[in-house]
Amino acid sequence: MNKRKNGAQGEAEARAYLEKKGAKILEMNWRRPTGEIDIIARLGGTLLFVEVKRRATLRFGRPAEAVDRAKQAHILRTAALYLQEHRLEDAPLRFDVIEVLPDGIRHIEAAFDATGVF
């Protein structure tokens, strides 16, 4: 399976997982020049910005380890644009990572924060 199909399948699994938890999906693969956010959802009163990482094995470490400070910075800048464009600057928000592995999904809530950014 190529990288794009692998990513799309992981995102579809993550979307289904979030919807099962009661989240309303607002955007998938929301792109701006600053980067892309895989999933933007609302769960209760909280806006979720979700990075999805899918791996076939843990041979090279946990998928969430790929969400390093540089990737977080891209997500934070892109989330700021989303909040501005949708006039949601005061919305409660959270930055999550969802790992999709052959044996299931691992949802890391509040994987990183925006302290000092917003």
C-alpha cells in the first residue's frame, strides 16, 4: 500500500473512532500554507485538532513520536488560522494524536498544548 493510501486509511479509521466517541467531524485534511490538520472535530464544547499517525509495526518507535516540535509548530500555526477564519479564538481547544496500529487505536488526548501560542 502506498503512503498516501496508508495515511487515508488511518484517517478514516481515526474518524470512525472519534465519531463513535460522539465527536462531530468539522474538517478532514484542512490545508493552508502553514500546514495541514488531519481532523478537526468538536467533542462536547471542545474543539479538537487531531494528528493521525498510522504504522504497520513499532519497529521504528511509536507513531506519535513522529509528531515532533516542528510538526507541532505547523499544527499550531494552522490551527490559529482555522480559529481566525471561523471566529473561534475563544473556543476551548485540544491537540490530540491518534495512533492507528494493526492491533487498534491509541488516542492521546492533549498530546501537546498551545500555551503561549494563543
